[in-house]
Amino acid sequence: MWDRWPRNAGGPSYPRASRRNTASLFQTSDLQNWTPPETLKEERQSGCVPPTSLEGNSLKKSNWGFLFTGIVGGTLVVVYAVATPFITPAFRRICLPFVPATAKQIENVVKMLRCRRGPLVDVGSGDGRIVIAAAKEGFTAVGYELNPWLVWYSRYCARREGVQASARFYISDLWKVTFSQYSNVVVFGVPQMMLQLEKKLELELEDEARVIACRFPFPHWTPAQVTGEGIDTVWAYDASSFRRSKKRP
Ligand SMILES: C[S@@+](CC[C@H](N)C(=O)[O-])C[C@H]1O[C@@H](n2cnc3c(N)ncnc32)[C@H](O)[C@@H]1O
């Protein structure tokens, strides 16, 4: 029966053996010559046996395929992880994107801090440039920032500038932080948030505190000082005066 098995039948091919030498079916030499059924099927269809180097080539190709897929996938994951914290502020109730202060703006902030003492906070500290500038002026300065990449970058910059001891950065939502311990508050916000921040600071700050607003002023407070022009304008408000003159309904 084994001898009569058709040579080119569609089923799997095994080493041919007669009933008499069935034992030899499992001899090492036979097993070494054994070819996977799929390969034989392909060989039968094409009528030729592929050289071993071709098999190696296709294996190499599939390895490159895996590598390529891994690199593309990995790159996409990294781009997604880096870009998401920069894009998500656009979808928040108050959209406060990362726009760094200009050199002139920083200069104006520093001018408003002249003769001031006590701890300073930058509300939404971005890449840390205001906190670092304040630390260089001798302030103990803190930045609260939602975007972790910017916080890590700020810490790196503070270290690079040698002010890591006096410039601290935290990954925090500014609406969840209490600012009562700060004597100097700097904010570069957007008009949509200024009223809400005004109310928050009125409740939290001590009388001797000073608030410095960059580019957009607070809606109800009267500034003690204004400096710069255009996008570099900076307003300074004293808590003692905005507490006294609560004009808001
Ligand atoms: C206009 S940028 C100002 C950056 C920096 N203060 C400066 O002047 O260069 C505002 C920053 O606030 C951050 N931000 C937005 N929403 C925030 C939130 N809820 N809590 C903390 N930071 C926030 C943004 O990621 C952005 O870096």
C-alpha cells in the first residue's frame, strides 16, 4: 500500500518506505532529508527547487520588514508622546498654548521686580525662561506648568544656567495650585482666563504681594506700573490696592 501511494498526489509527502523497511522511516538520515510539505508543494507547482540562498534572502527581507515596521511604529509613538501635551491645551476650556516670552518681555518683568523680595511664581511657566531670569536676579522662583516636556526642559535649562537650587519647576495645573505663599506672581496668560485668575488671586494673595501680567492685563485691577509697548507690555498690580478697590459685581 505504501509503495502504491501516488508520487504526485496532493497530500503531504513523507520519506517513502515499504512496509518491510518501515523502521528506516525514522532513521536519522531520512529525517535529515525531510522537506516541509509546503515547500514540496511549491516545488511541484513551479517545477524547480529554489536554491537555499533565495530562502536566506527572503528571511533577510522579512527581518528588514520587521525592523522597518518597528522603526516607523516607534517613531509614531515618540511623535505622539511629544506632540500631545502641546496640542491638548487647545481642547481645554481655557486654551492657554505655549508661547514663550520675548527677551524684551522678560526684561520688562525684571524691571517690575526691582526692589522686590520674597518668593516668586510663574503661572504656566512654559520653558522656564521667566523663572530662570528671576532666579538669576536672586529670587527663589517656582514655575507651575502642565506640559511635562516643558517642565523637564526647564529643569535642564536651570541646571545649565547654574540656578537649579533657586529655580524649581512642577508639573501642575495652575487652577489647582494655591498661590498664597508667593509675594511675586508672574503670568503670561490669555484674555479668557484673566477674570477667573483675578478672582483666584484676590482670594489667595497676601496684601504685600505683587502680580505682574505680560501681554494681557487683568480686567478690573488698576496697575501700579506699566512698562513696554505692544506685545511686550507688562502691567504690575499690588495686592494691597486691588483688595481695596473691588469694583467687580
Ligand atoms: C503663554 S505660555 C507662557 C510661558 C512662560 N510663562 C513665558 O512667559 O515664557 C503659557 C504656558 O502655560 C501652560 N499652561 C496652559 N494651561 C495650563 C494649566 N492649566 N496649568 C499650568 N500651565 C498651563 C502652557 O503649557 C504654556 O506653557
